[in-house]
Amino acid sequence: MKPWLCRWLLTCSGSVIARRLFSGKKNSVQEVAGLRAGFLFLASERWAWHEREQVVKSRGAFEISRRFCVSSFQGLGGSAGGAGVCEREMAGGEDGEGNGAGTKNQQQQHRPGKKKGGPPPMNQAEPTILREGEADILLHGNDVFYNKAQVVNRDMSIAVLRVFAAKRQEEHEESLLKKASRKKDSKSANGKVNGHDQEQGASVAEGDITNSVPSSTEAKAEDSPLESEENSEISPSVQTQESVAPVESAEESKIAKPLRVLEALAASGLRALRYAKEVEQVGSVVACDNDKVAVEACERNIRLNGKIALAKVTANHADSRIYMLSHEKEFDVVDLDPYGSPSIFLDSAVQSISEGGLLSCTATDMAVLCGNNGEVCYSKYGAYPLRGKYCHEMALRILLASIEAHANRYKRHIVPVLSLSVDFYVRVFVRIYTSASAIKESPSKLSYVYQCVGCDSFHLQPVGRVATRQGSTRYLPGTGPVISPDCKQCGKHHNFGGPIWSNPIHDPDWVDSMLKQATSMKSRYPAYNKIHSILTGVSEEINDVPLYVSLHSMSATLKCTPPSATLFRSAVVNAGYRISGTHANPLGLKTDAPMEILWDIMRCWVKDHPVKETQGDTPGKVILSQEPEIEANFKKVQSATSKALNSGVARFLPNPEEFWGPKPRAGRHLTSKHIASHGAAFVNGTLRAKGKDPIEAPAAAAASREAPDAKRQKV
């Protein structure tokens, strides 16, 4: 349909002329509304398809010449089944091939006026186009949630998805080999049947076939003339395709089926678009959201990203929980990235994942998971957190234990492949399997935590255990208590938390594969430096040791000068134990040495570096009053130092810009109090997009930001 014709029809459809176009007689208001709605829908759909191809790439950014956006089916003029069409002029002239400038008169001419029952008026500010990776989205203030800091989350998810597709292909090839071997064994077993019986059965079968089934020539002769003519008219190309079809299907069976991905909380759809455009093995992506504004924004972004996005990504307006429950074991990948806690989505998510599928889950309610509101954490995740120095790793393990509990209800269990604590959130990637026998081991993968209130020493109490004797396996409750009521080191009592996931939280094979493929494709990751540093830290962790200690916290308890990390790690290695860093805390140390050994090493350190006398029975004074049972050796050992540190690879990078953190909810009213946490640029940019006046930063906030700079100046 020509642009001028479509525009003229849309203009006259609401006038008296439209009635004469649709019918020769005067119709009722309901009939005209219905006809007008159907006509507008067909015209807009035709025009929208025409304008999808007008997206061109120029100077590194996308310019949109013109396009019509089809609004949802809403009643026009009080009628049911109506549809509204609103035209959004981004750039361009009358012919649809403008250079992106567009005059003000043209924009005013194409902007629809405010009519009764029509679509709402456009916001004054034009949306901006943002590119991340290979995907582009339209942003207009904070109508739809977007956080730039989550680029690390999305890059890491794409890296995991690529490795998952490769592992899935390997598993598919292994299953084909097993099927082929079983088929070969069955044929060889059938070939060992008595030869006499085979010959007799074959003769009888041959006689039956000769008597009952006519020959091929007789069957062809009995066919009807019409049927023979139809068969003769089949083109050679079709016959060739039919003959090649079995070969093609045999070749295709060697390749695993494309991935079916569900993004349960899509917002702008940026993550779904990046999955579709950057991971070749992805076949389809469903971007689901319960917010109508977000779904409309997602549909616009799908059209913006061209043919690949249109073919793979589908926006769906629905409650994600109901949608996942109605699609049981249908998706290979389910991505949960909510604003806050994912607890209400876990039960339906573990049911919608196919066998061996991947669940990616983010939790941003770190105040709850790290122990500030323990009772809230217990109500959401079924575990009580402790406020220790290891709180970020404990948050990861609480989330994993919660997912395992939800999966166990449906005879399923999880296998973690990567678990990360990044910036202000935690992110876990787990595979879901179904096995009634495997879930019997779930209690042995969980533990309670005892933490001393004086010296922060901690001990794990397993929930269950697996006992094997004479080839038989028994599943028994855990034995305990593992500690006395009072701490042996400082004499204080313990707090009790958990249960947490105490099994490994990473798969070393996956981490190595991710590092290799990320390094080989570094140009395709906008946050490559960050994800490379995180994966490097994860690759050096001791995988089978839950939680970690803080050297600075132990030194603060004793009120002594802390030893260097290299000396302390060397002393642990010389004592016969393993030790490593952790990606969750630059000062954290993971070791399989018991707390008694660690405190003995600190006692030996204080002997060489005495501390001042303290009054009262402080935990540090009680600890130092005991003699060490071992003699610590602080001689430097090469194996105790970090390989990344020796090779110059940074493991903990600073934030790339100011206010790198969480952002307010979509559509939230922003005031001057948000400037301190989100910055004046973000707040005022959001307000300008909505056509509101910017807010000046309070004088107190400005003075507080300038004060540290003034203190750093040397007189």
C-alpha cells in the first residue's frame, strides 16, 4: 500500500466520508466503529510490514524513516473490538526515505491530535536509541526499566548460553552413539536365533506375501487413471526433494534442536533480543511481561532489530507464573531477572524447564539475603541468614538451596554450573534434572551454619548424610552437634542459620570453557574486562569449601597488624591445607583448614608482632591467652600466590562510572531525594523525557560531594 494512500485512508476513516466508503446506507454507530476498527487494523498491519524494512544502519546508529505502531485492541467510541493506530515520527520526510532530520511542521502534521476514545497523546521528548552488543532498543525515560550496570549480567548470561549450547550438542552426539550401539547389539542378538527356525519363518512369510499382496506392476495397473495422472504431473524437483529428504533428516539428527528460551520478565526485551541475535543456537525466544507498557516497548524493539528478531522473538503479555505453569517442560532455558526477589517465580520456573535445561536466576534483594532482615529471608527462601563477612557467598547458597527445595517437590534436582556475586546482586546458573533416586541425596547437600558472636568462627552442620556399606546405600540424618555450646576460641555463644547449599557452586569445566570462548570473542562482549576478571577469580576458587574467612576481620578481633595475604596463605599451605581467594570479596580467603589452625597461625603471628594490652575479657584477649598447638611457618610458597596476580590479570575492577548500581522501578516518580543515590544526570534525563522541568541538586548534597576532594588537596 502506498504511503499517501494509507495516510489518506487513516485520515478519512473517522469522518462521514468513511461511512459512504464502507456502506451506501447510514449505518449505526456500533457498525461503523466495527468496520472502522477492522479497516484500520488491516491498513496498519500492511503499513507496519512495509515500514519494517525502512530501518537502515548509518554512522553506527539506527535511523527510522517512518513507522506506524499498532496499538492493542481497545474500544473506539465505546465499541468492542476496536483498534487504534498511532504514528510515531522518528525522522524523515514525506516519501519515507528522509535523512533523519524531518522538519518541525512535518512532525506536527503527522502527530495525531487528541480525540475522544483515541490513543493517548505522545510524550513530548523523542525516544533515544541505545545499542548494547548487537541489539538496539528505544528508551523513553523510565517508562520501561533499564539499568546500564546490568550489562555485566547480560554478557555473562550470553557466555553461559553459548557454553550450554556446546555442551548440549556434545550430550546429543553421545546419546546418538549410545542409541547406535544399542541398535547394533540388538541386531547381533537377533542374528543368533536358530537358523532352521529363521529359514522356515522366512519361507512361510514369503508365501503369505506372494498370495496376499499383489506385485508392484499389478498394483500400479489397478490405480485409478486420475491418480496416475496426478502422479505423472509431479515435477522432477519435488521427486528429487523427496529422495533427498531421508538423507537430510539423517544429517539434521546429528545436530541438537535449537534452544527454546523464555525470558520471564522481559521489560524492554533487550536480553531476549541479544539472545536471539548473538547466540546462533537459539531458535525462539518468548519475552513475557505482565506490564502492558513493557510489552508494547518490547514489540517496538523487536521491529527495530530487523528480520532475525522478527523471526525468533515473540512478545507476550501475561503473568509469567501462569505462563510457565501452562508450558510444563517446554523451554530449554528460563531466565529470571526480577526487580527484587525471584522467590515467587521459582516454583513455576523449575516446572517449565525441559530435562537438563538451564535456569538463570538473579536476586537483587541483598539486604534480605545478607541478614539485615532475617525473618523476611526465611519467609521468602526458607533459610535464615547470618551477618558474617561471608554474607555474599551465603546469599548465593541460600538461593541455591531454595531452588533445590522447589525442584525436589516435583522429583527434580539442580546441578549448579556457575554462581556469582556481582555488584549489588547474585546470579546463579543451574541445570534441572528429573530423578526420584537423586533427590534422596538432597539433604546431604545442605548444611546449617553455626557462627560465633565473638570471633566470627563458623562451623557447618550437614542436614543429612549418605552411608554406603557392602554395596548398599542408606540415606541417614546428619550427626551432631559438631561444636560445643560455647566457642572453644573465645568462649562466646553461637548463632544458628541456614540451611544453605554446601555442595560445589561452580563447574570448573564450564568456567574454563567460558573463559576460552569469551577470550576468543572479546569484541562481542561490551563488558568483557569485567566478566573476564570475574571468571578468572572463579577459576581459582577452591570449589568444595563453603564460605570464606576474612583476614582483616580476624586481625581486628585480635587488634593486631594483619599479615600480608601472601604470608598468611603460605602459612596455611605449609601447614598442609589448601587456600585460595574468592570472587565475592577481595579480602576473603577460602580454605579447608579448620578454624583452630587459622587461629593458631594468628597466635604465632602476634608472638612476632606483639599487640598492646587490653582491658576486660574481649574475644581477642581470650584467644591470645591460649598457646598455639602448631608452629606456623610463614616462609613464602609459590603455590600460595594467585596465578592471576602473578600474570597481571585484574580480578576486581572499579566501577566504570559514578552511581553504578541499582535503579528505581519503571514509572516511579522521581524527586530530589533520588539525586543522591542515582545522580542528577539520570534523574533530570528521565524528567526531560517526560516533558518535566529538571531538578537542581540540593546544596547540601553538592557540598558533601565536594568535601572529599577538598580534603585530598595538599596544602
